[in-house]
Amino acid sequence: MASTALGRRRHEVPSALRGGRRRANLRALLYLSPWLVGFSVFFLYPLLSTVYFSFQRYDLFTLEPVGLLNYRYFLRDEAAWTAIRNTLWLVVVMVPLRVLFGLGVAQLITKIKAGAGVFRTIFYLPSLVPLVAGTLGFVYLLNPGTGPVQAILGAVGIDSPDWFGDPAWSKWGLTMLGLWSVGDLMVIFMAALLDVPKQLYEAAALDGANAWRQFVHITLPVIRPVLMFATVTGVIQTLQYFTQAMVAARVASGATDSAGSVFVPGYPDQSTLTFPEWLFHQGFRDFAMGYACVLALVLFAVSMVFTLILLRQFRGFAEEEA
């Protein structure tokens, strides 16, 4: 009898534990349900739908399976590869220049003793300007015919190039626009620079290190995680570069939304055509939704690669600090 009762109690204990674990799991699912619903509705379902439509000929009205036809067309699409080259040019040129310029401005402001708040406000305000308004103003300022920049340069005998009308200068014009709105990076770098221990600079100065050696051997190693964050996020944002290129090309080409007006994306000569802009044109201008889904998946895959690199780098920094 005693052995039977003992066996019954042993059987009841695991059952109680299983019931407790089940309630704990249900409680955890309840707490996670807002995130799970949001993830499923706003990420997982759109991603799976994009994959499905990439194998279809879809124009919002008809749906026809075409297999890998959209993917084969992507490999032969010259405009898509032109957009890829333009986007990579912006990644290789504009992202490093923005990081260097933002770091330089932040370093300068942290060294200024009088009027630092004024200069910080001046450099940060452009990043608060809406993208469309800022691009419109920038195209107007750099207009070689009526812009004030040409008027000022012309007074001293310098001819300004056609920044947004010449294929050789159009991407440089977009790069200047990116440098003008570098205030967001400046604030991040200022926070990182002010967090560098002053004792390190004092010890280096006692050892005879000049300002450059202090910057290379003290400042850069300490703010390296912030530099990596700014670089990788800048690359991801540039891979999605759309609004500035679209608005600048439309304004420079003189196209309007009136009847009979035709806008050619990437004006001039597809020099400002970015990959997201071509994706938009295919999906919402030509209504080639199936092919646009292929372009969206390519953009997602490339962005995901850089995101994984970012996470891996941060994991490496955490392990080094530990």
C-alpha cells in the first residue's frame, strides 16, 4: 500500500510540473502576442506574398503563373543593372563622405569653446527639413541659370556646372545634398566623442603625442562601434535611396503631373536612377507587380546581408570588451 501511494505521488508531481510549464508558456505567448501579430501581419505575410507574386505575371487585375520568367528578365534588364551601378556608386562614394564629414564636424564642434551651441544648431537643422522640400531647395540653389550659387560664383568669374542636368555631375549633386543634411550623424558622433575618457588624452599628451596621433590611437578605437553603426546603417539607407533622386530628377527635367507631361526616371540619361526608383517605376508606373516583387526581394536580400554584418560586428565588439 505504501509503495502504491508513493508511486501515485511521483506520478502526480510530473503532471503538476507539466501543467505549470504549460501555463507559463501560455502566459509568455500572451505577452508576446502583440509582437507576434505585428510580425505576422506586417512582415511575414508581405514577405511570403512577395515571393509568391514574383512567380506570377500580376498587374493588379490578372494573375498568371510564369515560373522563373521574372527572374530571367531581371538578369537581362539593362535599366535594372544601371540602377544597381548608380546605387553602388552612391554607397561607395556618398556613405564614406557623409561619415567622414559628420565625424569632422562633430570633432570640430566638440573642440569649440564659444558658440558651440549655435554651430551645432546650424549643422543639425538641415536634417530636420523634409526630404522633398530640402531637395527642391537644393536643386533651386544649384540651378546654373537662375540659382543664387551661380550668381555668386559668376561674380568672381567661375562657371557652375549643371549639377542636376549633366550626367557627369548629377550623382555629385545628390552627394552634396547628402552632406548638407549630415546633422543626424553629427549628433551621434558628438555623443561618442564626448564619451571618450579625457584621462586618455591627458596621458597621451604627457607622452608627447600630437593631436593626430591622439585621434588615431585613442579617438578612433574608442568610437569604433559608433563608426561601424553609422557606416552600415548608412549603407542600408543608401540602398533604399529614393525620394531625393526622384524629386531632383523630376524638377531638373521640368516634368509635371499635367496631361501630356512625360517623366523619364533617372534624368539625365539614367544617371540618377536608383534601384528603389526602378522598383517603384515597374510596380506603380508600368504595373508589372510580379517583376517589381523580384526587385523587392533582391533589395531585401542585399539589405539583410548588411544587417547581418552589422549584428556580427556588434557581437565582436561585445566579446572584445568582455
